[in-house]
Amino acid sequence: MDFEVSIDEHAEAYSIIAVRGEIDLHTAPKVEYAIERAAQTNGAVVVDLSGVAFMDSTALSALVRSKDSLQERGTSLRLAAPSQAVDRIFSVTGFSDYFDIFPSREAAIPDQG
């Protein structure tokens, strides 16, 4: 499966990053870089994980670093629609409590009101 990461939507209050493929030692830095680029808004960064087939500890570390970095700037990192494989990794490692995880991309977008 080919790896792809893109900033799908860039609004004033949030940015959405879509990730497809496997996040591992080689691709995790690309995800981290995309999150940093998307964080240039003052709102939230939503990472859509629905297309991620596999994720290793390198990916978890990158997400933790990104969350901490964004939090220091008052920006939230929201993970959306994790695939079953990704959801299992969060559950097994205990990171499901550390991250803000939403069932869908739409649910992760902060309220505009």
C-alpha cells in the first residue's frame, strides 16, 4: 500500500490531515511535518487515520511529540476515525486515554459556534 499524507482542508479554526498507508520509521517524520505545517492556524489539527493500515511505535512517538508541541502553543491535536488496526494499537498501549480520538472526521472538527 502506498503511503500518502496531505492537508485536505485548511480553515481558520482547524486543519485536516489525511493519512493513508503505513506509518512507520520511514513515514512517521512526514506525518509529523504535515501536522506542524497544519498547526499554523490557531485552532485544531485533525488527523484522519481512517486510511492507515499499520502503525508502529515510531508513529506513536511522532504523534506524542506533535501533541505536546501543539499543546504548548494552545493548539489541539484531534485524531479522527482510526482504522481497526490503529484503534487496537491505541487500546493495547493505553494511548487511547492520552489522545483526543473521535469516531469520524466530522466529529473531530471543533464547533464553529
